[in-house]
Amino acid sequence: MRPGSVCGKYTHEGEAVVEEQYLRSGQSFDQQPISPLLLAVAGAAAGLTVGWLFFSQSGARLRARLEPALESWTHEIRAFQSTIEKAQEAVNESRQSWDRVRHFAR
């Protein structure tokens, strides 16, 4: 490899290279468009999975086994959400109290 040639997103010397094509298009390097073929493959895989789960005997058996676990998990998530909401309320009350103390200290 000749000096200064690009290897990935770094030059041969190890300096970071800004991808010119993304700068010209206004996109950052992390915002590359997703390939339509990749989207089609992902959609087909999702469709096959849903079809298998809902239209086959083995999918129905798997759903029957997973349902109690999913219900339990949903219950735990809702309990955690309730805890987060209570923590947010406590933070808001603390912030209001702190604002009142600062106001009276002036």
C-alpha cells in the first residue's frame, strides 16, 4: 500500500480520513443508507418467523410455552416502569424544594 492511500476510514499513516462523499451529501459517516437488499432480506426473515409462529403446529406449541414467561416479563417491566415514575416524582419534589430554599435564601 502506498503512503497516503486509504484503508477503510483511515489513511495508511493512521490519520483519520473524512469521507468526502458523505460530507458532500450532508450525511455523517454513521448515517449511511441501508441497502434495499438487506431490508428485503430482513423483511422476508421477519415474515417467515411470524408465519411459522402463527400458522404452524410447532409455532403454536412454542407460543404456548413462551406465553407464561412473556406475561411474567411484562408484569416485571410494568413494575419497573412504576418504580421509575415514583423516582421521577421524588426528583421533581426535591427540585421544587431546592428551588424554594434558594428563593428564600436570597
